[in-house]
Amino acid sequence: MPKKKRTRATKAQTRSSRTNVASTSKAITVKRRKGKLELLPSMNMDILCQILSFLRPMDLLNLSRITKAFRSLLMQKSSAFIWREARRQIANFPNCPTDLSEPQYANLAFYPHCHGCGKGVRSVIWPLRARYCSTCLKTWTITWSEIHASGPPCKNKNNCKWFAIPAADVKMGTRKAVLLCLRSQFEALKLDLSGKNKKDQQLIIHQGKASTRAIDEHAKTCAQWEMEIAHDRKEELEDIKSTREQEIMTWVNSEFIRDAQRFRWNIAEHPVFKEAKPLTPRSWIRVRKALTNHIHELRKNNMATFVYPTRHNILRTAYQQYLEGSSSQSDSVEPVPGWHFLIALKRFDDIIKAPPQVPFRDNMFSSALAKLPEILSPLRTKAELKLSILCLLPTSSNISGGGHDFTFRRLRLASSFFLCGRGLFAYPEVLHYAFSIMEAPSVLDDASVLEMEFWNIGRGSQISRCKSAAAIVSLCGLDPTIATPDDMEAQSVVIRCSQCHSTHSDAMTWRTAIMHAHHLSHDDTLSVVQGTENVIMEPHDI
């Protein structure tokens, strides 16, 4: 009878059991899993060597750092054949030099860390038999110029004694390549030569130069092998990248046929094509999501670049025709915003941003333009109210009426002139200016339009009240809180500036005097001229 299988516990049961174990007062001792490779060094050597022959040098290095038994086994001289077999797993890898042992050679070639501090370092300084980061390179090496400065100069530079130690050209930071030697080898050679006779010194130097030549030859071979490995790895990554691009583009062509033809180069520039990694089921999920969002963004940008400007021109033409038709039906010209303000209204934005497959006709804005007075009429009332706040504050007894009539009468005062940039406007010209500078920060529906501040009336320097107007009205003998432009015209006053009289003998009307006083700040030098004078109307008269 087969043995009954144990039912697998669910995550909830496992979590509850852990909670129960933790809540018990008596601690439960859990046996640790012992290493499965613990008895491997005690195996038969023939079997063990056969197993280790399939490993690479870096695998042997990691194995030698696991336990003392493995280290004592692999670091013996009699185990050199294991390292040689591991080296044969690497194609075209140079043989071990005589100045290094097999483990030292493997550590130099494959352990990617600094020999001084342990930081990650990719490049090997083959003539120095070392890997150093930029910081340790300055600590553990000495430049060739420092060596020559440390003692008397060599008489024969072509046969210098310091050629007995290996040297390498190393690029340090942004500087050019510098000839470096190991500081320990320099100090060792310096110590060996001290106290020796000339014959012994020449023998030491001769042996050192022979060793250095051998090291240089082997270093060139290793550098060449390293370049070949890098070239092969580069070609391998290019093949992986090319295969990845083909698989992704096949999917794009099947899912987005039109977009693949229209945005081919833009799609190919996405970062998912630049990765040199094979596609897995998990990475496919990420790639499809990223490319789908990217194509949707390309569609939106394409609409904003090629489709929306054309629809904007259609809206501008339709808006001009609408204004021409409205002005022909009414004698007065109503203040209206610019066509660019309409783009910010939701009813127009929905039409402009309709999908490209929707047929677009010139009369698509007709219904939206027909409802435009529903927004402009409350906007005008709000603008008039804001402008009236800038005017003088007469009491209700001075101006009869209330509500909108009171606001309108305040705007019609002779002292109600407004500074708009460099211009000076009266009502209702200032209202046209206020509508022309309306701006919307985002798309607004009809309810949000009246809640937004579209122009800086009373805030900042865009629109403000001209204080010189009230002074001119008072100069003419009228009350600036009551007098209207009709009252000023009935006065038929002529004003002259005493400060400018010597250079400009022309007299001014009260409107020209307001502009003159504002631009030149000559409020105190203006006076009313008695009798009729030759009045010259300035071209910029209000």
C-alpha cells in the first residue's frame, strides 16, 4: 500500500503556527541544516579531482574560501594540476607565469576587487600583477619621476638600474598615462643593492631585468587575451540585443500596425531596445507595458504637433466669422476674449482633442460658439465690478442707483482712467483690454470659468487706476466723485503746462492733460487757461 502523502499547509496555516510557536513560553530548538559539502574534501582524490576539473578558476577561488579543509586542499602545491585543468575551461587563457602560483594567477585574473581596499575594480595592471582603485594606486605605487628624484641620477639612462623592477603606464583620473612601479618592489631592490659591491649589484640588476622582460612579455599576452575576451563579449551582447529588438518589433508590428509604420524611429529609441538581455516571460510583461504607454504618448504628441494646430486655425476662422456676425447685428462692440482663450474652455477643448478618426468639419464649433454669450455676459459683469473697485469711492448719495447701475456709473466718471501697461484707457476701452489679457492655466468647464482670476485687475501692475485723472478734474473746478465726461466737455476748458510752456506752446484738452500729467508727472504745473486758445489735439489723445 503506497504511503499517504502529507497535506501541504497553506500560508495562513503556516503563519498561525508560527504565531503559536512564538507565543509558547518554552523555546523550541530548531536543528540547523548542515553543509552538504562538508565531507567533500575527505572523498577519494581521483573522484574529487574529476569533480573539480569541471570548475572554473573563480569557482575554485570561492570554494577555497568556504572552509579551512578546502583551503588546505586547494592551496597545496600538489593541487596545481586542479588549477591548470580549471584554466583550460577558459578559451585562449595564457599559461601561469613563473613569478606567480596558480591560485595567485587565478585571483589576479578573475577576482574583480582591489588588492588594497577590496573595492570593485575591473581592470588589471598586468605588469604590476595587481588590481588597484584610484585611491590605493597612489598609496601602493610610485611614479618613475619620484624614483629618479629619490637618489643620484643614472649616468646611462638607457641602462638604468631601476629597469630591474616592472613598470606600467597607467592613466590616473583625467591625467595622461603615468609610468608607475610598485613601491614595495622599489624598496626591496633598493635594500638589496645597499651594502653590495659593484659586481653583486650588477648581477642583481641583470637578474631583475631578465625577470622584468619575462613579466612584460606575459603581460602583453594577457592584455591581448583580455581584449579578445572583451571583443567576443561585445559581439555576444550585440547578438542578444539584435535578437531582442527583432522579437520586440515583431510584437509591435502585430499589435500596433499603423503606429509601427508612423513612429518606427521613435519606438526604436525606447530604452527597452537598448538592454542587452534575453527576453523572459517576466521581462515581456514589463516591455509590453512600457511600449504600450510609449506609443500612447507618441499618439498624443503627434496630435499636438500635426492635428491640433489645424483645428486651432479652424476655430480661429469660425470665431472671427462669429464676431463679424455679432457686430453686424448690434451697434455696440462687446468686449470679447481672444481666440486662444477659447482653447482653454472644456467645450472647445473636447472638440479640438477629438480622436483623429472622427471627421472634422468647419461647423463643428457652431454649437459651442452659440453658447458663448452664456459665459461672456457674467464675465463682463465681474470685470466691471473689479474695475469699479479701482475707481474713487463716492457715497451712494453722490451717485443714485445701486447694484450694477451703481458700478456702471462709477466707471463712467471722468476720473475713471486706467493704466494698462503703457496705455491709458477709459471705460469701456479698458474692458476690451481686460478681456484681451485673459488667461486660463488649465482646461476649465463652465462652472470653473467664473471662479478663476483671468487678469490682474487691482493686483500687480497690469491694470491700475490713474491718479492724475482726479487731479485734472479737480483743476477744472468739478468734483471728481461726481463729474462725468459730458460735464468735462461742457466746461470747454483749455489746460497748459507751465513747465513745458517754453518748449511746447500748444494747449491741451482735459483728456490730453491727463496723459501729459501721467507720463511727465507734471500734476502741479498744469493750469487752466482763460478764454479760447488754439487747442492742438495730440495724436495719442484719449
